[in-house]
Amino acid sequence: MYKRVFTGLIASWVLLAGMVQVPVAAQDAPVRSRPTVGLVLSGGGARGFAHVGVLKVLEENRVPVDYIGGASIGGLIGALYAMGKTPAEIEQLIETLDWDKLFVSSTSFDKLSFRRKEDRRNIPGPIPLRGSPKDLRLPTAFNSGHEIGLLFDRVTLPYARVNNFDDLPIPFRTVGTNMVNGLSEELKGGSLSRSLRATMSIPGVFAPVEIDGKILSDGGLVNNIPTNVVKAMGADILIVVNIETQLSDRASLESLIGVLAQTINIATADNSRRSLQQADLIIAPDLEKFTTASFSSSDEIIKLGYDGAKQKELLLRGLSLGDAEWQAHLAARTAREKPDTDPVLTFLAIEGSDRDAERTIREKLGSKYIGLPLDERARNELERDLSELTGTGRFDALNYKLTEKDGKLGLSILTNETNGKPTDPTRLDIGFDVNSIETDDASISLLARLTFFDVGRSGAEWRNDLRLGSNALVASEYFRPIGTSKVFIAPRLSYERRKVSFYENTERVAEYSFWGAQAGVDIGYTFNPRSEMRAGYSVGYEKASLRIGDPLLPESKGKFSLASLRWAYDGLDQAQVPRKGILSRNSIGYYFDTAGRQDGITQAETRTTAFVPISERNTLFTFGGAGTSFGTSAPVLRQYTLGGPFRLGGYGVDEFRGSNYAFGGIGILHSRQILPALFGGKAYVGAWYEGGSAYERLRDASYRQSVSTGLIVETPLGPILFGGGVNENGKGRFFFSFGRFLR
């Protein structure tokens, strides 16, 4: 009955519109022959993919959309449709996106500079503080929004110079929440990309965005179904697609994600009820089994959106146009589309208030894109360059757009500054490192790394490390590039104290304290973000003293001096539990003098780990290393060791020692996504085999073997590893670590 009444009302409206006499003074104005239709798309995270299915049904039934508006994910889907993309094109875009990459909390590991890779490997999941040295603060969100901002820059590029959203093929609106006064802000002009960033900036998840002096976050907080905005645009009929989740029960509040989701639902529930009262037709697909984080289920969610709209098809037909009218409507819409051409750029502009930041960007980009078309290849390279700039640690997020000046077209780079505050060149990372192989031998450390940028000159860094706990470290290095080249000089100081265990017949019988202090200088060359080489000279003093157990060693102390050459390659795609890539660290050095020897000693070492994906969820990995003293007997402070996880896991840490060593292993990891990427992401079950030996002479080497298995869980503070290994004698050890998987 309701369907027939609604259809009748629509038909009556059309009839009355045609009977109304137009006043003489307005006879030059166009006469509307039908009611205008406004489409309102609500927010709701991944559930918003259902909007695409609804758009398919609207087009199948030739329902014109004269105005469109949305919040959060509804704003994104609405903007894509308003720019002229078909539902099929929107669906294809969604399917090609790497949502884990978009939601990663910071610049992806492979885009980091070599020094930032070192930071991430030192503290895998840091608690970051940024700002000025006197005012270090936690970031405003888990995610800076860099990757998702680049996505919006790319898809909105043809409309980058459109300053009024009424000029899109379909007039469009979105909303943001003013984080100062708590009011909803209508976004109807300016940068379309930046407006989409604002409406999707979930507080605490994505960093807020400043637009016209206002700090804006997710528009769905106070106006998740912006019917009032679309009504004010001139829509006579409002179609609302509501994909909000309903309030959950008590059981859902047993996890962090459940609490966060319920908080957002509570915040939006009241204003959504008021907004729905303005709707003429509500489409609410059945999405009960999907959450706001179900980004891997786009196909199913789009299908449910389609099914939900088909249930209202009879009502939608009351708004259908005839074939000729529909084609005319599409033609008018197409005529307003901006051609997706490749613009040729004539200048580079940087929008930001920090001189060092601007200089860093200009040094990276230079005139690279000037005079060339910004085609797909160039856009991909530009986004890679911007990601590598954020990978230096100097920027939270960088975006780009087209701009005009004096009739010329240029490329504008934007930093995501809020309150007009430039990027502050100081960062402090705090983390934890916990290792336990035996119940009475747990190693617990607090880690901190403080880095000052642009000390003495642009591009220089002063990095300071502190480790407190079972093993202590204080270190400082000043990294200074030479001119504009990739050559650098790096003087350094350090003090380290660590516990070292000694074994006899697999039993730990003594524990020594090794400590040393040194000063040195390196001259190096940074080939690219993956590779660095250093040549250096160090002098220092070190000592080994008994802490617990039998005195197995003679007193060992004295000065040392070392000349070394080191090369490192880091091509992994993640810092700690990679999917693919190679990590290789290699060194050769000559000790002119060292405690325990009267003459010099040459040593060389190589260690490599490789990961290869063999299926969607399975990764093969291999690892190994070797060290040699070139036929010389190494003193105890210079000996190589084996034992512990990924170095013969069925034995104790450093159980075997010698002047030479060699080992290798192979294993497999099986992954499952258990949390959104923002909160850690995956759990892995793995098994691996290891074999090797530490020895004085090769003919005396005793081959040791171990088979290990473990469970690894990714968390925002680094991976947690629970595992155990069994050696060839049938004896084994359990191990636990929190903080670092690769060492």
C-alpha cells in the first residue's frame, strides 16, 4: 500500500509542476518538468561500499541524481559519482586499492629513508613524540593520512582547479566536524581532495585537516546523514542510503575495536534519527554481518547494497525518466565533466611556512616534473617521491594539486599543517624489547631514540640512543651530508653494558658482564633508501667481569682500535614480519689491538635474511650467516656465538662460541588477518629448521640442528613471538619476545 501511495505522490507532483502557470516576470527562466532528486550517502566505513550497489540500481532504473552529498565514506563514493565516474568504474577502483597500505599508521617501510629504516628496526612499534625540543607531543592520530591523501589527490586531479563543488558534473557537498566548536561544517568548495580527507578523518585514527582556518575531522560525528545539506541545495526528493551500524550489545564491548565502534555509533545515533525524518525514501541494505573494518569484503557488500536497493525498485520507478530524457540527462552531465588529460606543468609551488621543509622538498623534486605531462607514470613517480620525503621523518603527510598563476599551470605541494604550525624538526621514539629464553634469564629493556634534524645545516641529523634494563646502551651520532652529494661523515660515541652467558654441556654455568666505551668516525655513501656503505675507525676500552657462577675466563680488559668497512642492504617490505625482500648486513674489520691479544686480528661477517611469498597467506623465508677470523684464534671479547631464536632455537642464547661460525635455516609462515592494519593486523604461525656450528677449526666443527615453531602476533608496539625449539638431542627451549622479530 505504501509503495502505491508513494508512487502516486511522485506522479502527482510531476503533474502539478506541469500545470503551474509561470509568472510573466519569470518566463525566461527554465521550467522544471520533474522534481529534482537529491542523493544522501551516510558514513559507515567499509559498509559504505554498499553505496556502489545502490548507484547501480538507480542507473538501471534511469533515476536522475541532481544533487549528491555524503559524510565520511559516503562523501568519497558521492564525490566519485559526482565527478562522472560510473558505478562500474567506482567498483573497479575499490577492488584495486590496497586498503592495508592506505590504513598503515605511517609511511610504508619500503618508502622510508635508510636512516628511518634503522629507526623502525631499532624500535619496531614506537610510541612517537614530535615537536620542538621543549614541547614534544604525541601525534594527533595513529595515521597521518598520507597514503589516503595521495589517493584522493590522484582521483580528484582533473577537478583540482574547481573551487565550487556546484561546478562538478553533479553538484556535490560533504561535511566535516569542527573540532573546536563541535559543529558540522558544510564543505562546498576549495580543494575537493582536502575536503574528502577531512570528512574521512576519524578522530584518533586519521590526523585532522585544516581548511579555511578550521580544524576538521570526520563529518559523520555530528552529521552522518547530511539530509539538511542536500535539501538546501534545492532537492525536492531526498533518497537516503543508510549503512550505519546499529548500537551493539554488551558482548561487543570486550575489545578495543568494539568500544571504539560503539562510541562512534552513540555519537551519530541521535543526529541520524533527526536527519532521517527529512528523507522521502530510505534504502538500508542488510549489512549486519559486516563491520566498518570489512574492507576485504567489497564484492559482498556491493552486492548487498544492490539487493537492498532492488527491494525499493518499485518506489524508485516513480522517479524514472524515459529513454530520451535519460539520455539527455546523461549528455548534460557528461558535458560538465573535465577531460582526464595529462597537464603540462610550468612551475613548482610549495604551500607551507617552514623554510627547511620547503628546501628539502625542492631538493628532492627540483625541476623534475616541469615541462613534462603529468601522465600516469609521472603521477606514480611523484607519489613515490612524496612518500620518500615523508619517509625522511620530516613530514607527517604531503599532498599535491594543480594550481594556476598568471595564466600558467603549476604543481603545488602541500604539507598537512594545522594551526599554521610548521613541521618541527625533532622526534622521540620510545619502545620496549623483551626476550625470555629461560625463566630466570629474561631480558627487559626500555628503548628511546631522540633525533634532532637540521643541526648545523639542512639535512644533518643528531641521533641519540638510550637503552635501560638488562642490557644498557648510551650512544650518539652526528650525521652530516657533504654538500649536496650522497656522501656523509658521521662521528659517534657509545657506551654499552650487556650480560653474556657461558655454557658447559648445555648447562649455563656462568654469567659475565661485558661493557665497553668507544669513539669513532665513519665516512659513508647512501646509495638509495635501501643501501648504505661505511668506512670507519674506532677506538675504545672494554672489559669482561664475572657476575654469577664459575670463573671460566681469565680477566679480560683493555683498549681496542678498529678499522672497518660495512655495507648494508635493506629491501624488506616491512621492518619485522616481512612478506618479501632481502636484508643483508656485511662487514670486514681489522683490530690493531684488542683485549686478550698481543697482535692484530682480521674478522669478516655476513648475515642475510630473505622472504618470498608463495601464496596469498604463505611466505617462505631463509636466513643464514657466517663469520671468520681468517685462521686466527679470537679472544673471548671477539668470539662469534650461536644459540637462541633463529640462531639454533633449541639451544640457549650464545650457547656456542668460537673464532668462526656458519649457520643457515629455512621456514614458512602462514598468516591470518585478525585485526585491522591500524591496530596491528596479522597473526602468523611458523615453523623453521636451523643448522650450523661455531668452531675454532673447520675440521673440528660439530654440526648442530634445531627445529622451531612459533606464533607471531603483530601489534602497534611491535610483534609478539611465542615459540619453542627442539635440538638434535631431543632437548628444547621455549622462548618469548616482544618488540623485535628480526635482530
